[in-house]
Amino acid sequence: MKNKPKISRRSFVKASTALTGGAYLLSPMMANAHFFQRNNDSVQLAWLGNTAPKYNQGFTWGTCWPKGKVKRESSFDLVSSEREEIPVQSWPLAYWPDGSLKWTGHAVPAIELSHTAFQLSPTSKAKSLQGMKVEESDTTIKIDTGDLLYTIPKSGNQIISSIQKGERSLAKNGRLVVLHQNVSDEDAADQIMKTNFQGNISKISLEQKGALRSVVKIEGSHRSDSGRDFISYVVRLYFYHQAASFKMVHTIIFDGEEETDFIKGIGVKFDVPMKDELHDRHIRFAGQDDGIFSEAVRGLTGLRRDPGKVIIGAQLAGEKTPAISEFPANVSKNINYIPAFGDYTLFQGDADSFSIRKRTAEGHSWLNSAHGKRARGLVAVGGPSGSFAFGVRNFWESFPGQLDIKNAHTDTAEVTAWLWAPNSPAMDLRFYHDGMGQDTYPKQLDALDITYEDYEPGFGTAKGVARTSELNFWTLDATPSHSQFNDMCTYLEEPPLLTADSEYMLQVGVFGGLWYTDKLQSDRAKEFNEQLDWYFDFYQKQVKEHKWYGFWDFGDFMHTYDTDRHMWRYDVGGFAWDNSELSTDLWLWYYYLKTGKKEAFRVAEAMTRHTGEVDVHHSGPFAPLGSRHNVMHWGCSAKQLRISTAANRRFFYYLTADERTGDLMREQVNAAEALLKVVPIRKVAPKETWGTDDPNRVYLGFGTDWGSVAAAWLTEWERTEDKEIREKLLNSMRSIGNQPKGFYSMGSRMNLQTGEFEKVKTNRASASHLSAVFGLTEIAIELYELVDMKSFNKAWLQYCEMYNASPEEQENVLGNRLGKLNLQQGHARLTAFVAKEKSDPRLAKRAWEEFYAGEGGIRRHGVAKEISGPEVLTPRTEALGVSTNATAQWGLAAMHCLAILGEK
């Protein structure tokens, strides 16, 4: 059976409108789709991973809609496959240019959801949602989720002053803490001075006030008793109706001096009232898999005198024991001599080892209680009258982490979720070498030639880099059972997410529609599927084998492999951490869109969290630019838009409606201004090329620079419908299209106020192999169809056709040859795009020839082999010829070419 020809998105929308009178044709998604009453304006949703959560404390997701089909004022209904109506809160995330909804955010409360599938439908009938009550005054925000009342002060050092159920206080004095020391642990231990900093609120806003979901954003800095501010923070608190928990997204921004500011601990603290008898107070830590550390503050097992099965059974189950008067006399009369252990700590020092210790109180020795490999990051303290639980997502992956309980034997316990563990060495952010005399640009370029590291004094600073963590906090009516505790842990580690299927999103046309799905059955698709899966599985394995984990590292991949040492080049200049080089993020996200695999989503999610925070300066002299690949994520002197680009963040934002990711993209709206101070080409181009005394004009390359600016402006425009941003974007597109050689004019000075580029004076065409491989391709293709600007489209098609053209063709069309270029395989997708737009079989044939030739890329993945024994420290999998840059570009080229050309 021959494959059906691919229908363009423009043709698809036309045809679907004609066939349905404006209703959108849905692709079938799941086996039980027949349960739904057919509604052609609806979208069917399924769980990420295809498994309904056992435990739900509320969650949020994003859904896309076809252009022109859902009115901006629409409300939404959510119905399960069992025809049960589910309460849903909805809001717009993005609009199409015609004002119709493009993406919407949705949230459901903490209700049981065992259904396998759902149908989300726009409706003109707005429903009144009953749920949370939110009150805001000049001094506080109070949120009543149904059972629990949270009080959030608008100033001071408490992010939550109290959590109450009725008249009872369940937790109080929630606060952020940073422990500081003036020197590293190793360099001058006898001179160590430690200082405590507490989070101080400078700004607070009720970002979302809803019946089912409310969000509070808190900004500030940690302050010492002496008044010094250190380590800025952005914290969001998420509340869902009927939830026993709230979620925290916690971001710190380093704004200190690496030589004198060493972080000994980063944490979130609460005070927890303790009401139960000492032997009815329980401690729970989640270990690896489904293992749980379970003890009581005053244990009743293993004593010389036996309390009996009923009492012991109740304590082991976390239930209330009988009154002490009902204990055997030989136990009750001496019960006060049983030590009460008030302090517990779980320390995850690396990715493969945790320990649990306990002591009776401060001033006494610790006892080693238990050991394991990978703790899941959840702890609970309390008793039958109520418990408080808290957990850190990706706990062991983000080591060093620590979970503390103190004074559980007193009336008030203090609990701390440490994102950087005080039991570990102090965080040392100093650059890893002294510069080796690289005090001039020529010397720095010589060093670049041998280690691939672009060093410059003062540029390898961590000032302004950030780290975001996710936490959950529970207030429970009793000690959680082991089953409930494990369900809570699963919710923490794998928060529920609803998603539309790949075919639906492909036909809607979001993200350029640059992937294909299982609907395409062919030998080539089978070949690509196998290789795409192979690469993803290989990198998943590399993460595990080479331990790409840690507070600052989790989420990133390494750049290049060292075949001589059988390890990745973690210590060789620009060959170490990848930092989004050649669009690793985009490869993973398009792979997820193609496959719908939960594993792919989680890897891409972790990379987005990392590259958007750690690899970008959010304050300081280089904000908001990103840093090129290096031994240290922030180490390279190439501070560039191509790393901080919103193009890498859009997927996660729209699929999850994550507000922090929205912040990161908004940071980039005016990022071009930073290039006035930090010029990307300062070392390799004469100043007359980029220099200007006009503060309103800055030199931008039409490739990585403009592609990043366009991604930020496009995203901001579709999120806010800001007319000024729209005009700047259109002006920039138009003025590129009007250049003498279009994109091959390479770059020009842009007016920061209008977005318009000056027309370059030269008629010579030039090209860089990097221009299109940092998101420009994907953003330009989106804009090509979204805006449909003739001058821009003509310039983009010319760029697509001529990059891999023969020297003779280049000279004939452009007036000169472009010279030797690299990454021809990655650029085959550009040839494919122009072939489709021109309906040119010759260009389509050329695209496939370019792809399979593998120049500047990969012809076929190598065979993985296992290495063990004395050649390596630990067993590992090696595949010669695999590099992250080539893999990302091969993956994008394979998916894009087949999506664009189909099997023509």
C-alpha cells in the first residue's frame, strides 16, 4: 500500500473547514475513544505515560487549538471517558494572529482521577466554579483550599506564616534559608566564618486567583543579621482546591563573589507543632524503589520488657497506641527511661549513596541508622493527630541534598528541605583555572584552537546563574500509611500531566509541525524510528553510566567523547558540558512530540530546567545572555543569545503552563540590548563591523542572534498580543527580506526601538554553518506560515536553497560562491523545506542525497560496545563516532525532512 502524500497545514485547515463547516477533524487517539460523544471542536487527552495517577493533589497542563477555531472568550468543559464531568479551571496561554486561542492552560483540583482518557471542549457557556477562597489585604494573602487555610505575609522573612485546619495550627514560620561561609572547606579551614541568611520579601503578587488553582509569586533576597543581602530568589506557591499539599517552585540566583562567597546550605524550613505522645510520633523517609525508613521518636520494640502485639502493631502502623495506663506495668512504669530521638537527618551526598542518622538532641552523638543508594526525597513527621510531610523532586539526581527533622521530641519540631546539604562541602563556584596568561584576544584564540575553550578574564563568573527546584509540602490528618507515603512519593517524582496526542498537535501546526508520527508507515520511517530510538536510549544510558547528576549539572549532556580515555571530555575546555550546542534541547523536544514517550518528556524537561537556569545569566553584567559550552556551565566568554534563546523553552512552557519558564522567555524580549556591552564577534571581527555610538542600535547576526530575538518576540506576541512587539518582529523580518542578499547579508545594526535593520552596503553573500542550527530553522519556518510576508519568505527560501547548493548555483544566484561550509546534513532539512514550498522534485531528491551523504553529520550510528575491566573505572557503553552535536542535528534533520517531504 502506497503512503498517502503529506498534506500541508495550510491545505489541511482549508480542507477540514470545508468538510465540517468549520469544525476541526480529530485524529483517533486511544482505544476507548468511542466512549466520547463526537465533538469536532474538542481534543482528546491522555495521561503522559498512559497510566492514571493513583494519587492526585491537583495539576496543570497546556493544550493547543487550531487557528481560528476557538474564540478568545471561550470556556472549557472536561469530560472523562466514563462521561464524568471534571471541574477544570482554564486560562489563555497564547493567541493566533487572528485573535483565536492557540494554547490554553488548564488545572484540575485534588480529586480522584482513575480515568484513562478525557475530552476537552470549548464552550460559550461559562461555568461558575466553586472552590478555594482567596482574600488579599495590605499585609497578607489568605488562601482557603477547602480544608486548609494558608496565611502568606506580604513582607518580612516568612513565606507562609501559618497553615491551619480549623483552629489547629499544622505548620508555621515557613522561611527560606541560606548558610554562607567566607572560605572553602579545603583552603583555609581555620579561618572559616559562617553566617545565616533568611529570605526577605521584596515583592509579592497574587499571580492567579482561581477557584481550583491559585498561584502566589514571591521575590526577594536572603538577608543576614548585619543587613547584607545575598542570593536572590523567586518562589512560586501553587495551591489546588481540596489538596492536602501545596507545591513550591524555588529559584535561587547567585549574586555573590565566587572568591569569598561559599554556600554551605540552601533550604526551606517550617516549624511543626507536635501533640502526640513521644511513642506516637513517627518519622518516615522514602528510600529507593518502594523502601521506607519507618521509626518512632520513642521506640517500643526490642525492649527488655514486651509491650505486647497490640501496642507494637499500632506503633509500627503509625496508629495511636492505647493510653499509657493500658500498657503492661513493667513497661509503663519505666517508659520515661526509653530514649526519645528528636533529631533525624537523611543526607544524599552523591548519586549513589544516602545515609540516615539520628540523635536524641543537640549536644549528643549521632547514631548511624540506615544506608541506601538513591533516596526519593520525601520525609514525614507527626503522629495520629496529624503529620507534616515535605519532599524535593529529583532529589538524588540533584545531590547534595539533605532532609532534616529537629526537636521532634519537643512541642515544636523544625523541619528543613535542604536543596544544598550543609553536611556536604561548601559550594565552590570559582573558575577552574587561573587563565594561564590569556590576557589578549590573540592568546585567547590560540587557546581556543587547542582546547576549544573561549576564555576571557572576568567572563567565567557564576554571577547571575540560577537554579530551580520543585518541592511539595503536605499537611495530613494522621501518620501516612506506607502505601499512601509511596503514592505521595510517586506524585512528587512523576507529577501527573495530560497531553494531546502527537498527530493532533502535528495537524494543528504548533512548533512548525516539524515531526512525523507513527501514522507514517514506510521503510524510511522504520529506519529513522530505529535510529532515533537508538540515540535517545544511548544518551539515557550515558546519563546513568557517567552520572550526569548534581545540583548544577542535572539535565545537561556532555559535548564530545574521548575515545582514548573511554570517557566524555569533562575536563577539556569547550568539549565538556553541552549547554544547548547545536540544539540538543530541540532534538529532545521534537523526539518527544514524535513519540509521546514519557521518558523523552522527562529528559527534555530536566534539560529545559537546567539550560534555562544554569546556562544563562539572569542578573549581573552578562544578563540575560547564555554561556557557550565549557567545563563549567557558565565558564565560556562567549555570552550569547543562541544559548538563552526562548526557542528552547517554548515546548515545556506550552505543554505544562509553567510560570517560571514563562519568566525565562520574557527575560529574552529585550536581550538584544545586552549585545551593546557584550559583543559576540568582538574577537574575530573589526570594530567597524559591529561598533556603534548609538545606544538604540546594536549589531545582530541574522542567524543565531536574530533567530533568538525572533523566538522571544514571537512568543511574547502570541502570549500577550502586544502590538509593539509584533511590529518590531515584523519590521525585523521585513528588513532582513529587503537586504541585498537576504539572510546571506549575514547581519546588520538593528534599531532597538523599532526592530528594523539597516541595509548593509556590501553586495557580497556570506554564510555561517552555525546560523540555522540554534533554533533559527524552526522559528523561521513557524514565521513563514504564521505571518506569510513575501519579502521574508523569499529570503528564507533563498537561504534554504543556496546553503547546500553547488558553488556554480551559488555564484549564479548570489553573485559569489559561499566557500567551504559545514553541517551539510543538518541543513538538508532546509533544502527539504524549499523543495516542498516550490514543489520541486529535484530539490527533494537533493535533500535526501544531502541527508544520507552525512557530511558534517552522521551516516549511520556506530555499534555500541560494553567496556569493563582495568581500562575503565566502572563498566560503560561506548559508541565510536557519536557526539552530542551531530546526534542533535541528525535527529532534527531526520524528523524535519521526513515531516516536510513525507515519502514523495
